[in-house]
Amino acid sequence: MDIPAKIITTSAQETKNFGGKIGRLVIGEPRAPGAFIFCLYGELGSGKTTFVQGFSEGVGVKQRLVSPTFIIVRRYHIPQTYFYLYHCDLYRFSHSVDIRTLGMDEIFQESNSIVLIEWAERLGDALPNNRIDMQFAIGPKESRIITSSYKKI
Ligand SMILES: Nc1ncnc2c1ncn2[C@@H]1O[C@H](COP(=O)(O)OP(=O)(O)OP(=O)(O)O)[C@@H](O)[C@H]1O
Ligand SMILES: [Mg+2]
């Protein structure tokens, strides 16, 4: 999949548009077993949720996306499919999370579903093997630097 290794956005709207573009790319991808997992890292306010908002629009989710900070995982149906987009936020966990407690191991195995995880570093050793890592950083003015890499087994 053709995700740019590095992109700099200069507004929230641009980050949203970038999310939309990646979402549309993912929908067109042939699928491997298990969920399509995006692990998002980066300081507070670096644009992770903004990216996920654009992404969910890109895959056609009609509901307004709200930050899952207090309930950890929110699930959205992807129209015209049997699949779901999961938006997770692990910020509240200061220590490594037991993903079984969260039921996330089951979500990771759901073929065709898409999972986006904010503060994914909280998963520690439980980070899934097949994933796309995206690092968000705050640059000068309103800019955000987004670097992406694939992680394979
Ligand atoms: N280039 C940009 N890309 C994304 N957001 C931007 C940009 N410039 C300014 N912003 C602003 O920065 C904030 C990003 O907030 P957002 O909730 O997306 O961050 P986050 O990484 O999810 O933070 P948290 O770790 O608290 O969940 C928003 O208020 C947004 O309007
Ligand atoms: Mg967020």
C-alpha cells in the first residue's frame, strides 16, 4: 500500500484530508487475515484524532466520530460492508495494557475490520505484528509531521 513515509500538513483540515486519502486506500486493498491495524503515536494535540476523523469519512462512516478517551474503544459500521472501523484511545493507561482485558486481541483477529489505535505504545509487548505505525509530531506554526512505516512479522 502506498502510504507516504513522511508528510507535513499545515492545518487540521490537511491532516483530515490525508486521513481520508489513507482510508480510501485501505478500502481498495486486498485483505490478509486479521484486521488492518494502524498504530498512532505522538504527543497530545499532535493530530491523531484529527487523522482518524478524516480516515473514517474516507471509508464512508456516516456517524460523527467522537474521541473514545473515556470508553477506550468505539466501533463504527463501514457502510456497504459487514465490517467495522474501531477507534481506540489508550491514553488513560499509564502502564502496559493487557489487551485480553480490553478484548482487543479479538478485534485484531477480525478479518476486514480496520483498527486505529491512539497511544498504541501503551500496548507494549502486545503490539500486533502486522501493523502500520504512524508517528505524529508538532512542527512550527500549525504544522504536523506524520511519518509512517510498515511493521511486518
Ligand atoms: N496540521 C494540523 N494537523 C492536525 N491538527 C492540527 C493541525 N494544526 C492545528 N491542529 C490542531 O491541533 C489539535 C489536534 O488535536 P487532536 O485531538 O487531533 O490531537 P491528538 O493527537 O488526538 O491528541 P490526544 O493525544 O490528546 O488524543 C486540534 O485542535 C487541531 O485543530
Ligand atoms: Mg486524540
